[in-house]
Amino acid sequence: MIYNEYGNNIIEYIGHYTQLPDGWTIAPMQILCSLIDGDKQNGIERVNLDVKYLRGERDAKTLTSGKYVATKSLLILVDGENSGEVFRTPIEGYQGSTFKQLFINENMNSRYVLQVINLHRRILRENKVGSAIPHLNKKLFKAIEVPIPPYKEQQRIVETINKVFMSLDLIMESL
């Protein structure tokens, strides 16, 4: 269930998911993706794929051991203020200590699932666990109810979202 800051069940409040179109279903995020660590490797020099490197805030640093991540893998930030932020790795390397690899079910459009995660980023950021260093609330993440349309509809939704954001970018540039 998803709750707002007043504890009310948002689904009941606004009536989401009460009548889905034909061919749609709902599944918890844990059915659609998993959070794992890369395979431990030693003695091979690779780039440290930490958050500062992935944001372009610093040059690459190398390590000789770590948890291996392939090029174009998805990493989700699980520790720190921006827990829930997702990155696609530009190169292979070792996953930073604040990440988990995000594997999306092959029957799902990964861009659609990423849009759903992005939609819930605020909720994930505001409901972290841990006192010293805030962590992604994995229980909350796994419980996110995802409306699942047929694959072609997932593609259409992603394309529409991208077009809307391009239009918004043009509007912002013209201001």
C-alpha cells in the first residue's frame, strides 16, 4: 500500500487501480526486479563505479578488487540522501559500496519499470531506514504496486512520457 504524509491509503483516496484496462495487471516490484551485488573479483584493475563518478563529478579511480558490474548495467543507490536514484553504467567496473545492481525481468520494458521507480523516488527518499546513514527502504521498494500493461503499451507509455519531457525542456529553454 502507498500512503501519503497523513497516513491515508492513497489508492483508496484517489481510486487508483480499481478498474484496469483489459490486459493489464498489478504486481509488486519484487516480482519485476531484484537487487543484487555483483560477483566478487580480485586482482583485476577496474574503474570504481561510485556515485561521484557516475554523476560526472570526478574522474575515474581504479580498484583491484570489488563486485563486478558489466557495461550498461543498472545500479540503484541504496545508501545516502538520494536513495532510489538509478544509474546506467557507461563502462564495466566495480560497483560502488552505496549501490545494488537492479535486474529487471526480461518480460518487462526496462524503461517502463525505470519510469515507475522514478515516479516513486520521493516516497523512497522520504521513507529511508537507518539512523546514521539513511538506506533505501527495500521492503517499501519491493512492495511498490506496479500497474503492468501489455508490452507494446509499456513502450507507448515510455515514448509518450519522453515526448512530454522533451516539450517541457523546450518550454523551459524558451523562458
